[in-house]
Amino acid sequence: EDKVVQSPLSLVVHEGDTVTLNCSYEVTNFRSLLWYKQEKKAPTFLFMLTSSGIEKKSGRLSSILDKKELFSILNITATQTGDSAIYLCAVERNNDMRFGAGTRLTVKP
Amino acid sequence: NAGVTQTPKFQVLKTGQSMTLQCAQDMNHNSMYWYRQDPGMGLRLIYYSASEGTTDKGEVPNGYNVSRLNKREFSLRLESAAPSQTSVYFCASSVDTPGTGELFFGEGSRLTVL
């Protein structure tokens, strides 16, 4: 059965720390992997990864995909309290998108 | 610039009651989706619609029905609500066929079934 597994499930850090969030997957008909950030309400899009080894970067956030080992990581450097959220990993297959359970990140001042 | 709009935002039902969650998008997207989100479970796909007039089951369709009324609107109906359907429901849309790009989400509808 297809699955997307995120780790850790929750993480508490202090401002300024660097964090790495993990997403591993086993899906048929893989198309791409996406990362979303969910604060209080709707998930918002961060990155879409389709090729191995190519880092996507946006400010302090970056992500990379390894299609051989079937995982992706999301890095956040110099964390801020505004980074506190649930980070969702999703894998696109034919016809739909399968989500992981999410990592709840809490950044303390 | 509304994006994806869901109503209602909150609803409390008694077991056995029925209700419909409404969703509309103004981005001219072809595909629309209904997800539910439960603690520790992530987002799970209930139903999706790749185009007007078509609907398909997702991962957890039991107990739900959907209607793609037109290109803009996609509704989710609970015919006989059960406590296991207590959840936060998200409607989403995407430009093209499912599995080909970013999803745009509504703000969610919190449903409690007593």
C-alpha cells in the first residue's frame, strides 16, 4: 500500500536553531513531491520537487529530493517564531496526492 | 481574490443528521477535491473531480457523496452523520488533472458529530 511517512511528528526548538524535517515515501506512479506549511487554517504551498538532487530554496527554507532512496528533506535555518506550524509532505501520483501525517514544529523565543 | 471558499466554517450535528458542505473556487481550475484532516492522520482524500461532471473516490469515501455542480462548485454531503466523521474538512482545487500540481486549499470546515 502506498504510504508517506514524516518524521519527527513534532519538534520543539528555539529561535535561531536549524531544523531538518524528513519525508519518506513508497508510492506507485510517483510524479512529484510537495511541501506545504499549515498554520491555523489552510495549508499553503512551499515547494514542488520532481528531480533528484536539485535543491529548491526560498529564503531560509530549502528542500531536496532523493528519488533513489525515496525521501525528501525540508531545512529551515535561523528559525523564527513565525515558522511554528505543521509542515506537510505530499506525494503526487496518477490522479491524486497522498499526504503524510505532518511534522508539528514549535519555535520558542 | 477569494480563491477557494468553503461554507460553513463550523457545524455541530447529531448522529444520523445530514448536511452538505459547499465549496466554490474562482480560479477557473479544472480539478477539485475534498479532504479530511484528523490528528495524527494528515490529510486524507475523500473524493475528487477531475472535471465538471466527473467524480471519483479517494482514500476514504465511505459515508460521503459529492456533486460537481459546475466548474466552480463541488459539494460534499453526509447523508447520515456518524461520530467517526468528526473532523476538519478541506476543499481544494488545482489547475489541471489530479496529480499534476499544487493544490489551493479553502480555510476548512470543522464538523462535530455528537
